[in-house]
Amino acid sequence: MEFVSVVNCMDGRVQEPVINWMKKKYNAEYVDMITEPGPIKILSDNSDKCLVDSIKSRLVVSVEKHGSKVIAVVGHHDCAGNPSDKQTQINQIKNSINLIKTWFNDVEIIGLWVNEKWQVEKVF
């Protein structure tokens, strides 16, 4: 697989662990990163149309132009943009996945959690 996509926090601590995990897991050469502070809250709430549409339009480029067949939605420990506990963020990841599923067919959508040791865990 050449490209995969990730909706991730802008926090620099989570970039490399997620990129490395996705490259290894999916044998991907490139990882398209769509970043916002606390994107799972943005998508789960689905109330800021401008931000939700922005994330969607960037995913469209990744899926339709780069041919990405996998989208990861990521939450993480110690998120400044979404200072919620792990279980709340896990629920937000699930809600975000459900929203993104309405945008794309034939794309695998997974949920990832980056823990306090900056290790990636697949949660969905």
C-alpha cells in the first residue's frame, strides 16, 4: 500500500509513533497526516461545520487522489486540545469513525490510542 491516512492531533509527540505504526502495520510508503488540536472531539461533536468540512476535504484528497485505503482516527494521552479522559476519548474515536464511514465506501477506518508512554494501541 502506498498511502494511508491519519486524522491526528497536531501534538508533535504523537506524530512519529503513529506514522511509524501505520507504515509498519500497512506496509505504507507515505502517511497523509490531517491534523487539528483535538480532532476526535471536533468530529465527535460534529458541530463546527467549517472544521469538520476541512477535515473531510483533506481526507477526500488522500483517498481520491492518493488512493489511500485506510484511515486511522487517533486520540492520545495528555491532549491539550481535548483534555478528556481515555474512556471519553475512546468514545469520541468511535463516534468519529462512524461519521467518517458516511463519507467513504471501501475504506478501512480504524481507531488508535497513543498512551502515556507514546505507544500506539489499536482500539477499533
